[in-house]
Amino acid sequence: MGEAGRARRFTSWVSNTRGKVQRAPERVVACGLVAGPRSVPSGLCPSGPRRTERDATLWSRGKLRELLVGIVVENEAGRCEVSELKQVDGEASCSSRKGRLIFFYEWNIKLGWRGTIKESGAKHKGLIEIPNLSEENEVDDTEVNVSKKKGDGDVLKELMRTAGTARVREALGDYLKALKTEFTMGMILPTKALATQEVTVKRKLSEDAMQASSPAALGVRIPTVALHMTELFDATVEQLYSIFTVKDLVQQFSKSSAVLEAEKGGKFQMFDGNITGEYVELLTNRKIIMKWRCRNWPEEHYATVALNFVPTLGQTELQLHCKGVPVCKEENVKICWQKQHFEEIKGLLQLATLHG
């Protein structure tokens, strides 16, 4: 069947599926928000004070690994090192309400350690368990349990129980400091008195990776990164382009309500309002450029997303270039595009083929 025939069949299938949006009962949107079955009508906002929330779970796992793995303690009897992060279960988040930050974190952490007795050269291994790191307890009161495999080497266990525990608690304290400073940059909106002041972000980022987000209005400079992703789809460029510009198809792959005005300057709203933005440029079947943001990003901060549709032999390559993503949201945005866009679109295309 030729390209024209496949396009007609796809268009026919689209027409037959209009209005048949399958809604998931509940799912977690990768940008850090929970989307339930109830949609938010366009133009309506919740009453009460504005609240911004960020999911710090992925960031925290990376930071805990960075701070804990590699800790070394040593005395005249031996030397011990935290060698691996075996388990880190839990979650963390931060919300801003009325200019005040509220933190929630709860972690169950298991570390592996290894040590060497200096006199004999004997090597031993063990575990460090932190069953409840949470905002309910001070770091100095956090339970840290040290154990060792059976056999000799109790001198190493004692070294980890004393000096090792102190170093672990110190690292946990550093994690909490980073959570409350590094992770939360840009979350509190300045008051009118501070609106003209510039907040300097002390991060080891190049100037090219820094992007101001409405500096005149907010006075906050947000550290950002650029993402580049490519994906192959078993579809024509016409089919793939329509999935990003036809409301019914957006609702099909996102399994949620959507609002689309697919024209220059037109607004869009997806995943029940968790993703919003504006079309900057549309070159039919070739390119889409848009301002794009997640609901839990700093207010009025948008990334610039460019989608290039490149025909290949029997497929279409989608090239995604995204500039201006907040540093702390990099992994979440990657997951959002890979899992909730690319994989869901492929599922939609397979469904279209089955019904063709």
C-alpha cells in the first residue's frame, strides 16, 4: 500500500476513535505531579494561596549516593570504606507556600562497607542500615545500625560503629543542607522589595547553561540545561506530525484531556494541565517549535522545545531539542518525553495498525 493509502487509513481510524479517550485511574506524571482522573477545565485555577511543589526523589537518590559512597574512616587498627549504596527506598519533596518552603523526606537506606585490618591484612565486609531518615528526627538522632558478616574483624565493626557512624550522619546533614539550598533554587518568588535584586546562583555551570526566567518580573536566575533526544517511529511524517497537533490524538496517547490551538501563538494544555505552553512555529510535517513547561516549575519559566520530523526508509525520526530545562528537573523531563510521549505514541501507532 502506498503512502497516500496509509494516510487515508490512518485518518479514517482517527475519525472513528474521536471521543473515545481512555482515562487511566491515576498515574504519576514524570514532571513531578500526580494526575488523577479528574481534569481541570481550561482557565480555572484552584482557589487559595498559590503553591508550588517539586518532587525531589530522583535528585535525592543521586545526592545521597554522591555523599555517602566513598566515606573512609581509619585508625591504627584498620581502614574502612563505604563501598556501595545497596538500597535507597522512600521519597522527598519540597513545596513553596506563601513564600515559605516546606520539606518532606522519608528514606530507608542500606549501605555496604568493607574494611582491612592493618596488622593481618584480613578483609571484612558489612552493612550500614538507616531505617528512618525523615523530617521527624534530627540528623544527630537518626538511627544508624552497623553490622558485619560472621567471623573475626570486630575491630573494624567498632571503627564503623563509632567514627563511621559520625561520618555517615555528617553526610546526611550535608544532604539536607543541599536539599534546602541547591535543590530549591528559584522556588520562593521574591517580594516586591526584592523584585529588582538579582539572585546569584553559585553553581559550577557555564554561562551558556544559565538562562534568565522573566528576570524583570521575578528577579531570579535559574540554572538550566539543554536536552537532545531522537526516536524512530513506524509512521509517516504526516501521521507523526498529526499526533502532536490533533487534539483527539493527543488525548489518545496521553490518556487525559487536552486543549490545543495548533497555530502560531496558539496555546496548548496536556496531561490534565500538568504540561502547558504555546506554539511558536509550525512547519507542516517538518517542524514544531513551542514554549513548554511543567506545572511545578518556577512560575512563568518556559523551556523552548523544537521537534524535527525527518523521514527515513519506512519510518520517521523525531529529533527533540529542548533548551531551558531547570537543572533539578533534567531527569524528570527525560522520563516525561521517553515514557509518556514516545512510548505512548508508539502504542497508539500499533493500535492504529491493528485496527487498520
